[in-house]
Amino acid sequence: MIEVLLIIFSISLLALSLTTMVDSYVRNLIYQAIIIFFITLFNHEAKNLGTVIFILLETLIIKGILVPYILFRNIKENEIVREVQPNTPQYLSILLMSLILIFGFVITFWFNKHINNVNSMQFGISISTILAGLFLILVRKQLITHVIGYMVIENGTFLLSLTVIKNLPLLVALGISLDILMGILLAGILINHIKTEFNKEEGIDSLTSLKD
Amino acid sequence: MSLHELLKFQLWIWEFKVFETFIILSLLISLLILILRNNTVNYILLLFYGVFQLVFTFFVVKSFFKNTQSSSFFLIFDSKILDRFIYADKYTIFFIIITSILFFISSFSSINKVLFMKEKNFSLYCAFLILFFVSLFGVISAQNLIVMWVFVEATTLTSGVLIYQDKTRHSLEAAWKYLFICSIGIALSFVGIVFLSLAFNTSSLSFNDLLPLSKKANPFWLELGFGFILIGFGTKAGLAPTHAWLPDAHSEAPSQVSALLSGALLNTALLGIIRVLNILPIQVKNICRIYLLIMGIISLLVSSIYMLKSENYKRLLAYSSIENLGLISIGLSLGGIASYSSYLLIISHSLTKASLFIVSGVIKDIYHTTETKRVNNLLKFIPFAASTLALGFLSIMGFPIFLSFFSEIKLFYFLITNQKWLLLITVLFLLLVILFALSKNIFNMIFAAEGKYKASELIRLKVKKLNTVNNIQIFGAFFLIALALLLGIYFPSQFKEFILSLVSSM
């Protein structure tokens, strides 16, 4: 079951590389949160049920509801509709994303040989998710897509930590998700300010005044 | 949540011990400041907090030295959950003393903001300054990798708000870059933590639990994990090549915040690297030290190149921070007496750089520019600030009788006795370049007569009544420099033993 979910998750990464609408990026994040929710559900070890329930709720509320809500509001306030200039052509973007996924699967096979008792496919996919987030940040030019890329990286690290660190203390899990939430909130506020300060010319190209 | 866990949680809620009380009091004070919105009252509250945290630090240090035998001295922190994650060890003691003094001085010298800032902004500034200190405290005293990670991310968020206090275009850009680059870096360091957990094959990531397991751990994953952590925490520590945020953030933040960023934040990120290095087994550690050495040398190189180019004195100081952190990591990577020199340099750099940033803030207040060539003849206009700046310059470059001199001499001594000639020549050459770049700019600011850019009448008038506010600020800066000088002249033997104990456990 987890394998199927992981495959769906990697398809969502491919979709991220194709889309140009900012709205659909955020929707993609919601899908990813739901998939992570189910992966956690099937992955859990019954002995620490409290933590599992907490992590499930936390994924759903923070990753699935609050973060998308903040991003959607930001998009609405700033009237961002579309990715203005996709930096790379579509075919190249999907080609590179597929390469990243293939790399993830290579890691999976390599990992399978060397280390037991860890879900190797989940390990590989989470590595490609992290790379995919970095890829989004490098390729896309808008600030909001950078924030989305950061969220994709966070999803990747979350999946990775699920494979390896089995029982994270509750307080610590709470700390991690609060950090992420506050980070997104702060980024949203900064994007708002940048929008007004830089005359709607939002995008990483306008942020070049500081240099030597 | 099982019943047992729930019970523990309730115990934690009800058993307010000293440490929790400190955190909760800090949060309450910052909340109060946010509500009050009166500049004078808020400043007094901030000062009160500055004194309060000094006293708290004093008691932590005192109780530590009372119970040096046991690692769990922490009778004062015996709450049920947090005691596994947060308590003070000798590294905590070393870094908390520096951070605490710096925080006191920066809160004290925030006095100029009382006059010029809007109520809303000033209350936000004070509240986040306190929150920033709490998160720094958390990083320093966290004894668990993930808890440390959480606090490091918290320092990014709180200081991100502080950088954007001047509400200018530049500070906005700097805050965005800082927030974004550091968040990505810290996310990558989380990957490193996961790899370490894979290597140790354990779910508890407390440093004490990991240390005995290190012999059995898988070296490949250890090395990979350390690599990611070095990149992640190295980003926060401002080590090149991931230093891009540092000059922007340091130059655009209010100067008191720059002082804290440079003197306290960079150290705490370095502490993360030190702690991880400590739990590695010796073979892996030797390889990882080479990575740290390489990053240190690149930092020296990059900072020397940019310092030659930079025309902004705050950015110049920021690059000098990169240089110092580079030297510190070179020392740490070599071990032995070189590590000892690094700890001395950490003290000296924190004190000096904080003071230099505060002075630069005063200069910026008067001249309304950060361009080096527009600031001339400081010695005539503002002699007190100019002499503090000059002393700071001497200290940062390691002139004799300053603490940094003894630190750098020890590093060179180590390099000579171990016959690392190539490294010695590289470091000396780069330091020479940096000395040239820094002295050219600073001397120009202090001594050169006004040339093309004559100081306007307005500035002259302003300088004449260089008000008490600025004098108070410079007094704080002078205090820090005096401390660095004093420690150079007389370094108590207890301090020496204490630092040697830090080095020996590396």
C-alpha cells in the first residue's frame, strides 16, 4: 500500500515540474500533505499511538490546511495568477524532474542492497523530493514558488525522518511543525511587503540591490 | 498519547523549575512589551530583562561550577521531560556567558531607537530581541540534535524579523535572503540529522546517548550526515561558500542586532558543528575535520577578496566576521592547541565585533550613510567613537596585548611546530590582505581629512551636540573592547583550565 502511495507522491512531483499556475502548486501541496497523512497512517508502530495520532493531526492541520491557507491568501492579496516567466522550457523541466526521480530510484536499489529494516523506496523518494524542491527554487523565478519549493523540501525531510527516526518525542515534533508554520507565515508577510515596496515587480530579479 | 506520557506532560506543566520559569518569564515580558507600546516603558522593560538574564546566567554558571563532578549538575533543571533535552554542560557555560554579556550591551545600547522608532515598531523590536535571546539560549543548552535544530530554526525566524526593523527596501531584501537561505540550509541539516540517526541506528538523538554508540556506527552515513550538517549549520555560521546572506543581513540590520548576529548567532551555529564533531568516532572525525578546514580556508579567501572590493563599512565588518569564523574553524579542525586558540578567538571576536557594529551604528546615525568614502575625519568630529573604532580595529586584527593576538600566535605556533608550512603561508598571506583592506578603509574613516565629500553643515551641527544617547551607546561598545583588552593582559588561570577542558573533550 505504501508503495502505491509513494508512486502517487512521485507523480505529484512530476506535476509540480509541469504546471505554471501558482494556484495548482498550492493544490499540489495539499495533495502531498494528504498522501503523507496516509503514509504515516500505514507506517505507524502501534506502541506509541499518542505520537502517531499527533503526527497525523499535525500533518493534516499544518501541512494540509494552514500552510495552503496562508499561501492562497497571499496569492489572492497580491493578485498572483500565473507563473510570469517559466525560466526553463516545459520539456526540459519535466526531463530534469524525471532524472531526479530516476536518481531517487537508483538510491532505492542501492539502499536495498546495503541496509535492512528501513523502507528503501520511501528513502529514495524522499531524497528525490528534497532535490525536487531545490530544483523548483532554482528554476522558478517568483518568490511564492520559492516558498512552495521550500515546503516541498520540508515534505521530503518529513518523509525521510518517517523512514528513519521512528519515535520522535511529541514536544520535538510540535517544535518542528511550529517552526515551519511560523517560517511560512513570515515569508508570506515579507512577500506582501516586497510586493508593495517594489511596485508589484515581484520576483527574484528585483532583489539585487545589495551587492559589492 | 499513553496515560504514562500524559501524566509526564502534566507533571511538566505543573512543575515549574528554574529553566522553564526563565523561558515563560521571557515570553511574558515580550508579550507585555507587545501590548504596552510605549517606547520609554518598553525600553525600561528591555533593560530589566537584560539585567534579569545576566543574573540568571550568573546563577546557572555558579551552580555549574558547584557541581562540576556530575554531568547532571542540573539539580535546578530536574523537570520530567525537558531535562533530557535541555540542560547546561561546559559548552553551554562557555557560550552563554558571551551571549549574555552581548545581549545586555545590545539591549542597553538600543537607546537610540527609543527616540526615533514608532511605538509599534519599537515594541516589535524589543519583543523579538527577547525572543531571539531565548532561542539562542535554547540552541546553546540543547543536548539533543533535533531539539537543537528546532531552536536554530527559531533563531532564524526571530532574527529575520529583527533584520527588517528599519523598514527600508534594502532591509527587506536582506531579511528575505536571510530567511530563505538559512531556512534551506537548516532543512538540509535536518537531512544530515536523519543520516546520523541512520548511522547510529537509534531513535534517541541526545548527545550523551550517541557518544557510546559511535564506535559501532556506520562510518559512511556518519560522514554523509556530518557533511549535510556542516553545510546546514555552516550556512548559519556564515562559512563560505554558503555565506551569501551574511553581509546583506549584517549591513542592513539595526546595528545592535548586527552585533548580536555576529557575536552570538554565528557562535551558536558553530556550536552545533562542534557538538556533532564531538560524537564522531576518531577515524571519521579526522576526515570530517578536513571538510571543516577546507570551509575555513575558503571563508578566509572569499572574505579577503570581498573586503578589497567593499565600499560599505558595515559590509566590511560583516566580511571580517566571515574571516574570523574561518580562522576559528581552521583552528577547531586542527585540534589540540589550535582548538584552544579558536576558543580564545571566539571570545575576542564576539566582544570586538559587537562593539564595532555598535560604533558603526552611531556613525551611521550621524552621517546617514554606510559608504566608507563619505565618512571622514572621525577623530576630529567624534573622538570617543573614533578611538573606540580604532581600538576595535586593533583588536580584530590581532595586535599585541589584545586577546586575539595571543589566540592567533597560538595558532601560528601550532602550525609551525607541526610543520604545516603551506597552511601557515596561506593563512598569513590572506590575513595580510585582510589587514590591508581593513586598515585602508578604517584609517580613512578615522584620520583622513574631508576630501571630495565634505561633511555638510547639518552633520557638523549634529556632531556638536553628539547627544548623550550616542555617548551611552559608545560607552557600551567601549566596555566590550576594554573587556577584550583586559582579557588579553590578564587571562585568569581558571578560564584557561576551563577552556582546556573544552578542548580535551574534542
